[in-house]
Amino acid sequence: MNNKSSSKCLEPYSVKVEKGKKYAWCSCSLSAKQPFCDGAHSSTEFKPIIFIADTSGIVYLCGCKYTKKPPYCDGSHSSL
């Protein structure tokens, strides 16, 4: 089983988040609402990464799905 999704996005998503709000980051690349989960993973082994924003503002969520710090971009897309 492949534990990495095949994302077509090789850049992070710039997203405005609200402190204390819960978000579900898509880890499978199948969601039509990237970078957020829409349940499209249901037939795969992937599960969304649930996170609560620590502060309000802009965050950079991983688009390539190879980050070592999900759901946040760590620059992994630079070496793909």
C-alpha cells in the first residue's frame, strides 16, 4: 500500500485561519476542496489531519502532501 498521495499541487496553500477553529486538512489529494477534506478519501487508507488553529492569520498548508510536519508546508515540494 502506498502511504503517499499523488498530489498535482507542488506549492503550499495560503489559507486564512481563525484561532480556536477546527480544520480538516486533506491528506489524500482527492478532495475537490483542497487543501481541506471533503470525504473523498473514503475508499482509501488516507484520513484527514484534524488541527485547531493556534492563532488567527495566514498559514501555509502543504499542497504536495510530502510534508514531514502535516498539515503545514515544510518545503518538501522543493525537492520533488
